[in-house]
Amino acid sequence: MRETFRACGVVAVEGALGDGFVERLHQDLDDTLHPYLESRRSIRETLRTAMVSRRNLRTLWQTNRTLQRELLLAAGNEYKERDDGRIDLRLPWRQPFNNSALLLNPFIFGALRSLLGESVELKSAHAIHALSAKGGGGSTGHVEQHWHRDTGLLFAPDSDFHLSDVHKRESGVHLPPYAINAFIPLVPFSEENGPTEFTLGSHLWGDVWADDEEAEAPLIDHRFLVRPGTIILSDYRTIHRGTVNRSPLPRPMLMLIYGRDWWTDVINYGMGDYGGVNTAKARSRARSSSQPEVESTVGPDSARSPLARAKSHALLQSTPVRAHESSVVSGEPTLTGGRAEVGEPPVPSLSEMMYWGLSTLWERGLTLELQEAFASQHQSRVP
């Protein structure tokens, strides 16, 4: 197994967890996620209503006390949304999630110690929950995730020290892994429900990012279509992506991050990643000057785009809007020289930053939901 891992950067260990234990993990995860998903549904419904009525989102935030108290907006240290509908939830430290059969699994822990050293540590434990667009998941059910590494490499090529790229196989001094992801499906992985896809051997590419991967040919991309309870080990440098969940159900899996004692992922789980949203952009958006309310534009139904008709017919039967006014967010932030203008609003709270971040992240998915709602309603009216 270790040799396969060194060559491919990813390997699957089938049957590592028993069926009964996996069922318990799945049920407890559903119970844990439920209040977050309910809060998510409530916020999205509020935003869809705002899209239809052209409600200014700053005014919506300032006046809607129920929205301000939503669980999801106050849970950014535990709940992160990497893409619209791809949820990363930090697991609570309780049974069954802290069971040694999971965290110190005998089928993989020997390999982890061999690959990461005797000082290997569990850094964090998460659930990755990919919603289905058919179940209100947003754009995840329509768009593949971008190819990526979870963090950058430890060292870039450095001519000052006469180092070639120590992460690249041609260097002759390829660095061993410093962190490994353990992915554990809780449902069968199929082509339909969007399993994670890995580019085999990409941990050996060195300072080559996903956008440059065509330079490395031939490429072999692989999806593990495996049973629940399989553990997929992936080098943190292996390029991967989540694929489209076309099934009617969510696709849950657990993710355990192991690393050497001196390493930690401050990119994805540091203080600057509240909620998984880009906090810098969210802060700028939240601190920007308020835009005036945008009046709806009345016009013949035949002259409007499908998106405008979706907004007017599918929800609230409100006055239509023009297609180019379909953005969730009214206006972009305006900053001068990196500092806000005089009279700027106070520094936004974490909850407000998450509100702005999620409203931006969800924009495309909410638009698709409105389009689909209109199409469904239109078809039901056709004799």
C-alpha cells in the first residue's frame, strides 16, 4: 500500500470500517447537520425573496432580526461552505466521531506512521457534505469543483539556495508527505453522486497548479467508486476536485486530516477562514456604502428574459426585473487606497461578514433555482 501511495499520491483501503459503525456515523452526522441545514434553507429562502422583490441586501440585513440570529451565520468556526452546496462541518468531539476505531483505525494507522513519522497527529476531523441540486443544494449539482490542492507547497524553487523544486520528481530529492487526508464515504460512491476525483501522481508535480496540469501528460484522473466504510488516503499535495452530485440525495463523507507534529493547515482552518467565505472580500462588501433601493421595471412578459420571468412568477408573483439586474448583491464595495471612505459603517461582525460571503457564494445557485422553478411552473401550465 505504501508503494502505491508513493507512486499515485492516493490509495483506497476497502472494508476498513464495519457496516454497523458506518450506519451509526451516518445517522449521527445527519442529526448533527440538521439544524445547520435548516438555517441554510431559511437564509436562502430569505435571499430568494429579496432577489424577486429587488430588496437591497444591506437594508435586509439591518432590518431583519431573524436573519441576524440565524445559527449558520454564527457558526463559521464549525461550518464552512467551500462551494455552493459543498459543506465542510467540523465534527464535534463526542461519540461516535472520536471513537478510536475511526481516528486510530488499525487498517491505516500503521501506514500513516510510516508515511508521516512516529509523531503523526490528527489535526482535525470534518464531514464533507455535498448537497444535490435536486434537493436544494445550489450550483454544486450543476458545476464541477475546480481542480486544486488544499494548500500551497512547503517550498517554492529557490535559486538563492540552489534548490530545484523539492516537491517535483525530477529534482531527485522529492520531499515526503507532510499531511494526508483520509476520506471516508458514508454512502456508496457512484458516478451519479459526485465522488471526489484525483489526478494520480500529481503530488510529484512540484510547483505546478491545477490550471497548468495539461503540461503533465498523460494524465490519469480517477474516481473511487467504493462502498461505505472504505478509507481513501490522499497526499495533501495531490490535485483533486469534487464532481457533480446528480443524484437526488446528498453525498456525505468524513474527512480526517493527519499531519506531522510541526505542520497545521492555517489556510483552510485558520482564523482568516471564517465560514469558508473570503473574509477580506466579505468585509469590504459589508463596509461599502449602501446602495439605494432599486425599483422594479415593468414590461411586457414576452420582452423579458427567462430569469426575469422566473423571479416574477416562481416566487411572490412580484413585478419583474431585467436580466442584467439579477445579481443578489446590490453594488460592489467602494474603498479608497485600502481604507474605507469617511463616514464608513463600523467594522462588521463575523455574522455579517458570513452573510455577505454566503450571499455572494450562493448567487449562481439561487439564480438556477429560480430558473428551474419558472420552467417547472411553465411546463405545468402547458395544455
